[in-house]
Amino acid sequence: GLGVWPENTLYACQQSEEIGGDAITIDLRISLDDTLGAIHDSTVQRTTNGLADVRKLTARELQSLDAGYKWSNDDGLTFKYRDQGITIPTINEIFAEIPNMQIYIDIKGEELLAAKLLCISTRDYNLTQKVLVSADNDLVLAQFREICPEIATCASAKETRVFTLLN
């Protein structure tokens, strides 16, 4: 839904499902209180009405921000999703709301704890066959693979480089 709805929001997930989509992509970052929130950037400035690092805010603080605040499809002339109650969802909220879709998850950042938390949530919601995980950081992806071998993962950056060089 990037460019169609505010990215990484429950609203975008719901709209994707409503129009018949069978998969979504979510970026995850860890909050101050070790909760996985759906947000791409390490800060909230680009997509919300806030001005902070994601890791310095609690999940409650993240969810108090307006995740539709800066979304515009006309170069900032209008902000159709501003003040509509669209927030930064947790991974558990996404799993609870759209359990029938395939979910491609990209773990952002360098914290190994994010891998563990995602593994626990995916198992708790019985979505191990519906999730595909990638990570920007090779160590985070390796950690995820070690603790959650039953869940599919994408190639790491290093694996992709090796594959490209060998072909």
C-alpha cells in the first residue's frame, strides 16, 4: 500500500485485505519497552507528527502518534489520513487482525532481541507458515534462523552478495 495508504499501518493492511490482496509487507523496529512496532525508519519524523527515535519511545508513546499525519498523494496539498486515528501498530495487532494473509516481515535495526520477540509472536499466533522474514542486519537474521528454524527467511545481504559473485 505504499503510496496508496499510510505505510506499515493496520489501516493499510486492512485495506489490502479488503481489495483482495493475499500478502503484505511490514517493517519492524523495537521500542523502548521491547515491543515490536510496524515502522520502517529509525525515527518517527517522516511518517508521523512526532520527533523522536523509535527506540526511545514506548509502544504506548508510538501508538499515540498519528501515523497518517504526513501521508499525501498530491505532494503535500492535502493530508487525507491526518487525524483519522491511524497509529503505528504492534506486530501482535497485525497478527491478530489479518491472520489469513501472507506477511513478509523485514526486521530493521541491529538488535538481536527483535528476532526473539518476532519468533515468539509468530508462534503465539500460529502463523509460522504465513510469515517470511528478512533483516537488514545479517546477525539479526542469523539469530532469527537459530531460534525459529521453522519459519522461512530471505537470503541475507552476505548470502546475496555471494550468490551474485558466483553467477
